Amino acid sequence: MKDPVFVIHGVAQRDPDEFTASVSALAAASGVDMVPVHWGDLGAQERFIDAALPAYPGRHRDTLRDGVEPDGEASADVLAEPLPDLLPDLLPDPVAAALFTDAIDETRQLSQVEAAVRAQLDAPDDARDEGQGLRDGGGGSPLDADQIIEYLREAWADTEWLCRTGDARLLRETGRSLARSLLDEAEAEADRDDPYDGLRGGGPGGPGGHDRVRTLVRRRLADLDRVAGAAVQAVGARLNHAVRSRFGPGTTRFLGDVLVYQRHRDTIHARVRQVIDEVHPDLGRSAARPVRVVAHSLGGVIAVDMATATVPLWTESLVTFGSQAAFFHVCDPRGGQLTPYGGTVPVHLPASLNRWTNLWEPLDVLAFAAAKVFRLHDGTAPVDLPVSHRAGTGMWTHSAYWNLPYVASVIGDVMRWDG
């Protein structure tokens, strides 16, 4: 009778009953007798992970994270906070990173803003957005576009957010909004009975009017800059919360279990050895009776580490999926019988790891290839097989392998061939 296949789970698998059920389903789908190897109780402690997650500064630090209540709705109190005052204390978020950058062509940037200012000021009254323009004009603007652009250039370097964006739409809307606000101000002054015509300063070149325009340009541009920054941070906070809620737990548990494994490798290896010994103490002790192993995620790292250790777990056939063995060895050589990877020549695996099939899913950011980094003892490469993405698995695909028919089919083919 052929020995069973041992299945080693990866990160964040705390429930042994749940894992046993997954292995039973995989065994049925692949047609292979399997034994679960559960080590999750030795993994990272998760109870206090929330204490390490970033929060908005301010009085809600202890009760809210990212200004969002547990049900996903934004806190009214947090939204009432003066967001611009918080911006310098916040880390860059994905939205800010997409819209704002340090690599800016200022000439091109300002040309887009200025073009929008001129287009708005030079448009006929009836063509301007929302409003009829100045009531005393038949077309065009009473304001001096060149003068406004001169003041715009003076004030632009003082902006915090707008001077760092290359987004064409945002720049156009900034110019349009700036010109629109100046036109509205001029129209309001034209309606007053006061003979002082502030924006036009009592005629061309009036010093009072020039000072007034300069002040308004700086003030309106500063307002637009604060709005841009506050809007990006508000949207970014919600996005960060959504990303953290959806992907954060898996990523956090992955990192936590990796850290624990790096420090307590011998303890986890001993658990694997214990389960194998319960089936038969001779299994994996020599080439005479090697084991067969299926492993997910960090379980694949465990399996490769054990198969290549100085005193190895002799492994006839290994199937890994969503695993990081090659990545770990490239970053930090694993030791045992493995030499470091030098960048050109693959690392030769010992005879104690006879065959290796490695599956990866294209959207699984925690899955890595093995064929470029390793060579088996007979000179052949491990077999890297892509797993087609299925729409139903969503974006977090690291745990999807267990229920994919193709994965079960490959495991069945590999392990039955060994039988």
C-alpha cells in the first residue's frame, strides 16, 4: 500500500478542523490519500495586531482607524475635523501617490493652468459655465488675463499640493475655477453702488486694483490647493481602509507567520516530523522510503527547507502552490545543503528532493517561480505551472488554490504517477 501524501498549510491557518476539511476536499478531488499537517497553533499571535495599524492623528486615535467606523461609514466627527490641518501628519496614500509626485515639469504644468484661465476669461459672457458673466459686457472679460497669470505664477510655488501634480484635468479645473471666482468677484463689485471698482482699480494700471487682484489670486489659489489636498486625503483614507480591510488581514498574518517561522523553524519542523512519524517512523528518513508532500504558501518553504536540510526529510515528490521558496532563498540563502544564488547559475537541489512541481496564480502576489533559481539533482528544472485566474476568486487569490479543479488535477497526476 502506498504511503499517504502529507499536506502542509501556509500562513494564517489557525483552525485545525477547517484545515482538515480542506485537505479532505482536496484529497477527494485529486483522488489521493492525504494526511493534514497542522502547525498553525505555533504561528503568530494575532490578538493585538490592530494596535500596530496607523490611525488618523487627533482625538479619535483610540477609537477609530482611518476615520472610518467598523461598519465602513465615515465618522461625522472625523469628517468635521479640519483636514488641511491634518495633512502634514499623514503618510502618502495610493490616491495621493497617483496624482501628486515630485517629478513635475513646471513649465508644462503652469501652461495647462494658464490656458484654462485664458479660456475662461476670454469666453463670451453667454458661453461661461453657470452664470451670465458680467452684466456690463457684450463679450470677453474686463479683467487683464496677463496680469492674473503673472500673479498666478508668483503664488504657484507657495501651493503645497497643486505644484506637485501633473494631472491634466486637475490643472485645467484649477485654472477654470480660479478664473471663475475672479469673474464672480468682479461681477459682484460691478453691481455695488460704491463708486470704487476694486478689481479694475479705477482704470487700467490703478495700483489699488492691482493689489486687489494679486491678493485675490493668492487667496483663491490657496483655497483650491487646500481643497485638492483635503479631497485626495479623504478619498485616500477610505481607499486605505477598504484595502486594509480586504487585504490587510491576510498580509499581516503572512508577515507574522513568516517572522515566527524564521525564529522558530526547528519547532515547526518538529511538528511536521511528528505527524509523519505517527504514520510510520521510517518515512522520510532515507531514500528507501521518501515522503510525498503537497504544500501551500509558507508550507512550501517549510517543505523545501526540510528536504534540503543537513539532515533532510527525503521527499520523492513535492507539489507547492502559492509558495515563496525561491523568493526566500534569493533574498536570504536558506542554508542546509543549498548554496546561495549568484544571479546566473541555478542552485542545485540535493537528491533528497527528487521532483518538484510549483503552481502559481497570476494575481497572487505571494506566489513565486522556482525554475530560474533551482535545478534538481538530475539537472532538470522544477516545473512551474501557471494557474488560470477565475473571476469568482476576486483579487485576493492566495487562498483560492484549494478549491481550483486544475490544482487538484495536477496534484492527482503528479502523485498517482509516483504511485
